[in-house]
Amino acid sequence: MINTKILTCLMTACALLPTQSLANDSSSRMEVGLNGSEIGDLGDSFGLEASYFFTSNLRGRLSYSKFSYENNRNVGSISFVETVDQDNAKLSIDWFPAISWIPQQGFFTSLGVTNLGDPASLAATANASLNYTIGGVAYSGAQLGNITGTVETETTLPYVGIGYKYDFGNRKGKGAYVQAEVGTIFGLKTQLKLSSDNPNNLANLNTYLQAYADTQNDKFEDSYTLYGLSVGYRF
């Protein structure tokens, strides 16, 4: 509910922002660029962004990024291969507090929402030579079989960030720019889902396995920090 309210407020703010000219040159309001981000200790994402200056120090920005990685993750005593292949989008409002020569540049703060794509997937084959205690019951690795799951989060999440933009453009605002940004996505509320192929058709195995997964939710991060760099052109 809170994420929906944030998105509604942002969209309303965009609609109500004044559309005064930037130094009477309406052609210098639009930007397009390429961006790359390092997301916590997970990996890197790459994508595109487009932005529009409503006023000399208020900018709306829409970003798309592709985020993929594969690593090993231990969930309690079970070792999984975790795979992510996400298409993510971000809508934000950027405020440049200092009014300077156009092209607009300098420090800015950012408030927005991020929409995440498909959740991370998990896959493991339990070690047949080991025993695992799931839901108070001891199972051999052979009994657990192949375990699969997902790391699910809220899909629409708040974003806050700060950054710095340097513009190489002329005084009417046209030209290349480079931008660095640090931000945080928070409120993930991770829910781990696990199930087994249950090769021996054991009663309640998947029920116990999901109960085990529920005890692991607090082991996941509730937020991620992004370190981003963009290059682009202002028209």
C-alpha cells in the first residue's frame, strides 16, 4: 500500500510541475543516456535512461536496466546456486538545489520508485551423504532430492539517492554530460519459497521445507545500495 501511495504522489508531482522554459530554449530539456550500476555485493546492471527538465532545477527521469548474476548462497545448511535475470525500471524526480548557468549541473537529490522484474531462482541437490534437519525431522540428502525455490520481494520499491552531474554542453544546454549517483532501494520484505521434487514421496516434506524457509527470511537484506554512472546527451 505505501509503495502505491509513493508512486501516485510522484506521478501527481510530475503533472503539477510548472513547465517554464529553460532560458527560453525548449529544445534543451530532454536527455538520453546509458547507465551502469553496481548493486551491493551482487553484481552489475546496465541500461538506458531518458530524462526531462520541467524547470531549471527539477528533472523527471525514467531508467531501464538489465541485471543478471549467478552465485552460491547458503540457506541454513543447504547450499544453493542463485540465479537472477531481471528487467528493472525506475521513475524518479531529481532536484538540483543550486541555480547555475544552463546546462544545469551540480549536486542533486533523487526520490522515486523502482519496479523489479522476476525474482531470483534457487536450485540445489542435497548431498546424499549428509543428513538435514527440516521441521524437526532428520532427512538424508537422498530423501530431500532436488530442491528449487525463489527469493521473492516486493516488486515496487521506494528509492532515494544523491548524485552529481557535469554537463559539457553549451550555454543553451545542448551537449554531452556525465553523472554519478549513489542511492538505496529499500523495503524488499524478502520471502523465501522452497520445495523438493520429493523422490520418495515423503508425507509433509514440502510443508516442512517451506516452514524451514520461513525461518530464513530475516537472513536476507532488506535494502540494497546502488553506485551508478551515466553518460548521455542533452538535446
